[in-house]
Amino acid sequence: MKVIGIIPARYGSTRFPGKPLVIIDGKTMIQRVYEQVAQVKIFDEVWVATDDERIMDEVAAFGGCAAMTLPDHKCGTDRCAEVATNLHLNNEDIIINVQGDMPFIKPATIMQLYHILAVRADLATLMTGCSKEDYKNPNRVKVTTMYDIGYAFKFSRKRIYGRPNYKHIGIYGYTMAVLQMIQHLSPPMPKANLEQVGWMRAGFAIYCKYVKDDVISIDSPEDLVWVNKHNSNT
């Protein structure tokens, strides 16, 4: 069984164009993400999946591996699926999709997702505690689970009432068989704009593993300002 790490990185982000190439303490964000993922020892290969030559050039400059994907993918999972298909993986092989805006994700956090995929589920993601600020921020996706079972009940950009809320960490893991199935699903409704909502609507169960690591994702220019300020004060 192979285990592949793929980092989807799109230059034309709606909320933050050029996001993968912004500088954080002397390195581009995509380099920081790649270096964190490359520390995970179980990965046979690590790839950046992008649709932009500027990102391709940057990855080549720091010695990473990148693959050019079609420009019309609607989500990172579809971009991952294209790269995984070109690698000719078997159905039981595992792909872990680490978002290209998580420059400080810990290798140990990625390993927790891998262990779930290895022993419990074919489709999984991570979650952590939800702060008061997270409740108010639509860029921080909230998730509720089926109580002790561990599978997702609902994802939303708004607070979900009636159940404990957790902050969703946008890292996904799938077997190749599952990835090939979900890449063909219709995109979610524009109001939701969450690919995992479309998976659940199609009947796929998503296992949610709780982790203590509050992974910082940079979704907007304001997040980048906060990160740079935080780094300068440490």
C-alpha cells in the first residue's frame, strides 16, 4: 500500500489571490506547507497540485515535486484526484490532501489522520475545539458529529445549534477508491460552498478525528497580517 501526500494550490483564490506565494518569515507559504508535509515519514511521495506556472516554478526552486492540473477544477479534491490518477495508484492506496494554506501544520497531526485511514475509515478529516471567535468567522467551518460514533453530522460556516460545535481542519484523507468516486459528484450548493457537504449528500460517511492541534489556516489577507504579527512577537 502506498501513501501519498498531495497539496492542492490554486493561485486565483477568490478571497486571497496569489495566496500560495505570499511570504511568511522569509519563505513562501507553499514552501512552508510542503516542508511540513515532507517531514511525515509514511509518505511515499509528496506532490503540489496546481494550475499555475508561477507555483510550479516556486516548487521547483525549493526542490519539491509539482504537477500541473486542469484549470477548471472546482475544488482541491478534484485537483488531488487528477494527480493521484496519473500516479496509477491502487484502490487501497491512501491519499492525504493537505490544504496549501496551512503553513504550520504539524507532521504529528497529519499522522493522526493517517492512523484513522489505516484502521477505521476510507474517508476522514480532522477537527479541534471551536473558540468564540471561530463561531463568528464564516471562514472557520464548523462541524458536529454523531455523538460518540465519530462520523460527521453536519458542516456549516455558521454556528450549528443543538450539538457541540468543533472547528473543522480542512485536511482530508481517502483511499484511492473513494477519491475516484467523490471526484465525480456534483458540487455543493453555492450557498454552502463546502465540498464535504456534497459528499454527505451523496451518502458518504466522513469520520472526524479530534486533535488538540489548532491548525492555523490563512484564508484571507487579515489572517496573514495576524500570522506575521504573531511570528514577530515570538
